[in-house]
Amino acid sequence: MTAQTVPAFEINENGGWIVPDGTEIGPKTRIPDHSTLGDGCTLGYGCKFGVDCKLGYECTLGDGCTLGDWCTLGDMCTLGDGCKFGDNCTLVGCCTLGDMCKLGDECTLGHGCTLGRQCKLGDRCRLGDNCTLGDWCTLGDMCTLGHLCTLGDCCKLRDGCTLGERCKLGKCCTWLGVTVWRFMTAANIEGSLQVTVVLGSRGTIKVEAEDFVGTIDEFCAKAESEGKLIYARVVRAIAEAIKEGE
């Protein structure tokens, strides 16, 4: 299809859409009526859109991508081949996803997020701005990552995991000497101190806070010896909540 110099509404064998300037739409790509595409979008072969999807300007979709109903991609987003989104997904803008990524329903990726190949996000996941996931990462349902989080290749988070801002995990989520099964990062009321509680795959619980790394019992004993009784109780409660979430 040649680009239109004036936006127009078309209905033909490929479906119907608003055709803005500089748009390139591959063969067998179907876009329902009332979808919206920004200027300069490029859609590969055989893409499928649900109802009322919206793409900003200069978005690029590889071959065989599928968007569920009511999905929104901000400006300058790029999806590799074979990506699949559930309903109500939102990419705020300038996001890049590798080939074969899959997002469940109602996922939101902040500005500038990058996902490697074959990443999978469960329903209602939330990623803050400028998060980076390596290849083959998997997030369960309702996971939340703060701004600027980085996960290496093959990381897996179970349902409901939460990371604060700027958390970094290496490949395969081995952290604090244990293979991570579940974890949570929290800050004190002023936001000046972060504490991370990690549940290992064999039930071991480790804590990281400033220059401290050790077991939950060692952490609480240290905090209590410094007169931080409430702090110790709160962190132990977090550890128990994470363990009960198995």
C-alpha cells in the first residue's frame, strides 16, 4: 500500500483503518474499523489488531504481531516478530520488544522499556520507566517493577512480585547466594533506605539493606541490638508474607 498524503479512512480486503502519512502496512495485516495509527508506522506481514487499538507515530511491528482489544502503543514503539498482547495493554512510548514476546491482559510498560526475546508477562504487570529485561524473562501475574529496574536473561518472578526502583538482577535470578523464588524491595518512610527480602528456592530467606547481607534472623537480631524494634518486626512480617505466598 502506498502512503497517503492526506489521512483517509479505508475499508478493503485488509479491513479498515485511518491511514496517515508515511504508513506501510504489510500483506494480510488486518486492522479493524476505528483503529488509529500515527504518522510513519510500519506494520509487518500478517499482523492482527483487536478493536479500538491506537498506535502513536513511527511505531514498528514485525511480522505476525497480535494486539488484543483496546491496546495502546505510544510514539516510537518497536515490536519484534510474533509478539502477542492481551487486551488493554499499554506501552507509554519508545518501548522496544524482541521477537516472540507475550504480554497478558492489562499490562503497562513505562516510557523507554526494553524486553529481550521471548519474554512473557502475566496479566496486570506494571513496569516503570526505562526498565530492561533480558532474553527469556518471565513475570507472573500482577508483578510490579519500579523505574530503571534491570533483569538479566532467564529471570523468573512468581505472581505478585514487587521490585523498587533501580533494582538489578543478574542472569537466572541468583541473588544473595540463593536461587530466587520470590522477593520484595521496600523503603522506609523517608525513602532513604531500601531493604530487600529474598526467598530462595529451598526456603532460605536472605535480607539486603545498605551494607548488610544475611539471613532474616541475623538481620532482625542486628536491628534489635540497635534498638530498631519496629523496623525488625516490619521486615520479619515482610519475610513471612513472602513465604506464605508460595
